[in-house]
Amino acid sequence: MKILDIVCAKGRTGFYFDDQRAIKTGAAHDGFTYIGQPVTDGFKAVRQAGEAVSVMIILEDGQIGHGDCAAVQYSGAGGRDPLFLADDFIPVIEKMIKPRLVGRELNSFKQLAEEIDNLNYENGKRIHTALRYGVTQAILDAVAKAKKQLMCEVIADEYNTQVSDKEIAIFTQSGDDRYNNVDKMIIKHAEVLPHGLINNVKEKLGENGELLLEYVGWLRDRVAKLKTTADYAPVLHIDVYGTIGLAFKNDVERMVEYFRQLEKAAAPLKLRIEGPVDVEEREKQIEVLAEITSRLHKEHINVEIVADEWCNTFEDIKDFADKGAGDMLQIKTPDLGGINNIIESVLYCKQKGVGAYQGGTCNETNRSAEVCVHIAMATQPVQMLAKPGMGVDEGYMIVYNEMQRILAVRKARKH
């Protein structure tokens, strides 16, 4: 089955682009937006509408495989590619990618995906991660349609894995509505919650971490109050965006003692802290996360550290995993470019005994989220992110329902 044409459409994402550096340095909320000037290149405001590009591969039999190019909420921060705006990048697809794909046989996802993922501009730099992300999604869907398989089955065949016959834990994110949204998560029995968006020391963490401690205690009590079955015990997973490091001046001794307090506040629930520090440099980030992780293990403090910032590419994932820089690594799906790298990253983490969190961003689309479910079902990470958006219900629905469809179809085939 050959590729007949490539068609692009400008789209919206499920959230917004936010200038993380401006927020960290004090940009204040004004309703749903922020007051202040952006500081990251490409931003026209601290918060602006998220954009996507839908890439549609037309097969010669008329079927259409499609994927969505999207970039993370905090584009341009933590070593990531710059802001992704549709009008800037549709011409790149038309000029550089379409001529390479039209007329090609849809025999192997892996081969075509790796080719697009390694595509360079004339200056030798690889094309934007968002382009590689969306085009490889479309390739996977097109190959699946050509072979009359589910996308997860194509991955399992080509990477020698087994498609999961049970659910993968879904991690829900609250956005700034970190109280009301938690109730939604508990009612729906989300396995991992709430993300929390703790991205400001003064407003959300507390100068001595007191606000987060209070919040963790509230989470524990809220789960106990609202749960409808005795065995419901979600993992508490909170992303602090380096604010613990900011509050405690990256002093490991003080941070370790603070984690001890957090563990007590969460008990009996398991606690994960994502991005405790951001030292603004990759090698130092690996070093300090490895030190914190090692200290918590040594002192038997039952808080898992999750790496995020500066852990963006497959090479980063390998380095963080090899050096023990976190108990779990977020595989931030749009940051890895081609989805072939997501597959390889999950498998590498599992090989190294490190927790694989197949994440992403609220700033994706329903389509990229659906494709990511197929990747998760084929590679079986510890957890996957409910996305897009920050409203809980929509992202959870998209991810949960796609997972259930996969399970149901595969079960029906066995009978």
C-alpha cells in the first residue's frame, strides 16, 4: 500500500503555551491569563493559545492515517525546541516531508519513522520535535490501516513486545484548580493524581514548603473521605517544577528532611515528587537528582523522585536512567520528536529497572493522546498521562476510552 498524498490542517491544542521562565520569575495570574511581559523567545504573551498541525496521509485505497504535531505547554524552556506555530511549520511539511513520503510503501512503521525523525534542516539541525511527533503518528496510523491492524499491534510486531491485556494506570492532572479537580479524579477512581501544578514558591509551595505539606495532607484526607471502595489507594504524584530547590536553595540536606515530612503527610498513600529541582543545566540536573534519589533510598524515605526538566530526548532518557537520576522518568512524548523514540525510551527504562512514565503535556490534542495510548498498550509503562487539557474529564475520557477499545477489540478476536 503506497502513500498517495499528504494533507495538512491547522489546529488548536487542548491547552495553551505558557512562558515558564516568566511565570517562575513572578508573572502573576489575572483571571485565566498572566500579567507581565514574556521573556522566552517567540512568545507574544506569557500565556497564548496552543497550536497544532494535523497531518493526514492519504493511502492509495482512499484510507486516511493521521497524527497531530503538537508541542509542550512550556515550549522553549528546559532545553526544549522553540514555540511551535502552525503557520511557520506547515510550509516545512510541504517542502521537506511530503516529497519524501509520497509514493512510499507502507511496509514498516519503524523504518519510515526513523527516517523522518532524523531529517535535518539545511543547517544540519533536526526538524522541530513537534513535526517529528505528528508525522510519525500519522505514519503509524497509515501502516496500521495498510496492514489492517491496530496501531499497538504494529508496534508490538516491529519491536517484539506484547500488547497489554490489562489496563495501564492513568495519571490525571489538575491544573490550577487543584481542589475541585481532585474530587473529579477520586470519583472516577483515577489511579494516579493530581499533578498539582506547583510552579510558584510563594503561592503554591510555601517559602518553607508549608503550603505543599498542607496540600498533601488534604489530598490524603480527601481520598479517605470520598473513596467508594476500601481498596482505592491512588498514588499521589505532584509536579513541583523545581520549586523545592528554589525554596531550599538546592540544599540536599534540607530537601531530604522535607521529603521525610512529605512522606508522613501522604501516608498511607504512596507519594511521587516530579521535578524537585531545576538547576538549569543538564549534567548538573542529572547529578543532583541522582544524589537526592540515592539519599532517599539510603534513609528509607518512601518518596519516589520523577525526572522531567532536561530529560527530553531518548539520549537524555538513557543518561538519566544509567545514572540513577530518579526512580521514574517522564517520557514527555512531544519532546522526543518521533514516536519511535517514545517506544525505545519506555523499553530502555524497563530494561534498566527505572519506572517509565509515558507523559506528555496538557497542550496536545485528542489525536496525539489516542496514538500515545497505543504506544503505552504496546510497551506497558508504569503509567500514562490523561491528556490533553487541564479539566480532568476530557483528557481522562479520551485516554481511558481508547484503552478500553483496544482491550475490547483484542478480547473479541480471541473468541
